Amino acid sequence: MSLPVEAVAALQAFQAVGSWEQRARMLMQWGERLPALAEADKIDANLVQGCESLVWLVGHLHDGHWQFAASSEARLIRGLVALLLARVNGLSAAELQAVDLPDWFNQLGLSRQLSPSRSNGLNAVLQRMRDLSHTQN
């Protein structure tokens, strides 16, 4: 499966930096670049269950391809979510089902950032995306 353009850009950027500290800094920068979610979207119905940090997620289907937007109060989570969005935006519902979250963060060299609770939270975000893609097919 080919990667979305944003995902390729993320991979190139993260694989180009050698040190763990540089990757951590870059992760924060990705989080800062995440477009702000409208206050109207920050409602309980859009909260992802299963995250320790508050994460809001909205998704829209455009010509068979999903576009998601998300926000979190936690800087590190915002960065991880931004990288997840880079990986999934533009995918079809079927492609979304096939996304391998651990593999994606492993390729980015960020597996160390994924404590069990963060990993569970990101899996919850991905699951929520998959659920949304099922309800609006």
C-alpha cells in the first residue's frame, strides 16, 4: 500500500535525524503544526474514549477518502496524533483498516515514545477513525 504524501514527508524527516532528542523535538513541532480544531468540535461526542489525555477527533469523507482532524491538550500526544493523521488522511475506509500503528511509529523511530498507555490511546484514536469510516460508508 502506498503512503500518503504527508506520511512520506514525515518518514523522510524523522529518518533524517539521528538522535533521540532531535526526534523528540521534531515530534513537538509536528504537534504545534496541527491545525487547531474548532471549539464547536471540542464536544464530548468527539472525545476519543480510552485516551488518558483528552483527544477530540472529527472525520469527513471526501470522494471515498477520509480526512480527519484532531486536537489534544497534551503536547506530546498532539505530536503523535499529528503523525497518525499524516499516515491516515486521504485513505479509503478499507486502507484505514490495514494501517499498522506499531509499524508506523517504528518506521518513524518513535517506538520508545509509545508507553503502553500512549500506545493504547493512539490505538483508541485509530479505532475511532475506523468506527467513523464504517458508519459513514
